[in-house]
Amino acid sequence: MSMHTILLIEDDSSLTQSLLQGLREDGYRMVHVSTVFDAQAQLSESLPDLILLDLGLPDGDGMELLSEIQAKDADLPVIILTARDGIVDRVSGLDGGAMDYMVKPFALAELKARLRLRLRNRRDGEALILQAGGLTVDLIRRRVRRGELALEWPPREFDLLVLLLRSRGQPVSRAHIARDVWNSPRRMSSLDNLIDVHVSRLRERLKELNTHLQVRTIRGVGYQIDEEEAE
């Protein structure tokens, strides 16, 4: 488990709840502020290992805050979280010193992968490549291979596959899937149905590829992926 400290600068309460819960479960120490003023106060006390920065803050522009962060520590990793999806905005953010740029809405599973990438030089060797059932899953490039064959993998099914593989042999609840894959802080029956559809598609894909992976339904809990021994 990670003991890295992440400073979340975000004023969207629903997104904040989802991020705090999901990232704390992965062992990150989370510190949250919702304004430029509070962020400046927090940064004057101590610097985190990584910052998640929203650009549209209620009392100022996140880009100006990014400049202040760069002045304090040019090597401090910053990932921008924003609804601004234009090329000019992306270039400005990256040129301004951010190491990554994620456009809302995004999947929590993808954010976690990018966190691992940005912190990997400080981590204790957590794998960024998963191998199971004949598949090789690259968490950073978001690619799946079956032997030498590169596979097209839909984003939701990719995130679902990664989540299940990380908990291989243990059940994963629908609420956990809703939060990590759909970035939804609350479980809803309509989302349960959507999860079931994607699990069904994932099962078919794994079967068609003749992998040794099987997704089982754990009644009353959720789903679990297991690796069967090759015959």
C-alpha cells in the first residue's frame, strides 16, 4: 500500500467524495481543499507528493496556482483535472508545468494508473504490467496483448478487467466497480444493469480469446476473476 500524500484541489463535491474514497482505499493519504486561498495555505505548511488540480476554482484560476506550485518545487508532480478539453488548454497546462492532464468526466481506474506512473520513481516497485491467463495488460499505455497479438479493448471493459485482475481471487462489489470504473460515488440500480452488461461482454471477450480467465458471479456481492490452470 502507498503512503504517498496527495493534495486534491477541487470544488466539485460529488467528484471530491468519489476521489477521496477511491484513493484512500488504495492507501494514499488524501488532503483536500476547494479554493486557491486554502491551497496556498496548505502548500505553505508542507508539500505533498503529488497534486490533483482543478482549473476552475471559485476564487481564482488554477493556472495561476500552478505557476506558484512550480515556483515552490518544479519537480512536484501535478495532474490537472478539468472540463476544459481544448487543445490550447491542454498545451497551456502541460507547458505550465503539469505532468498530466485529464478531462472530466474520467474513470477513476485511469486516474489511478496515471498516479502510479507519476509516482513510480518514488514507489516500492508496484507492477505497471499485469499478466494473467495468457494476457499482458499494460496499465499505463492501456493496451492488452494475447501473446504477440495486440488487442483492441473498449475503455470501460479495460478498466473493469484491470480492477478485477488487481483483486484476482477475491470478490469485487458492484459498488466498488461503480466507483472505480464509472466514477460514481453512489450505487444505483440502473448502473448495476450497465455493470452486468459490461461484465457479460468481458466474459465473452475472454472466452473468444481462449484465455484461462473466468469471471464468476458472487451472489449478493459482485464479481470475481479467477485463473484456471491450462489443460
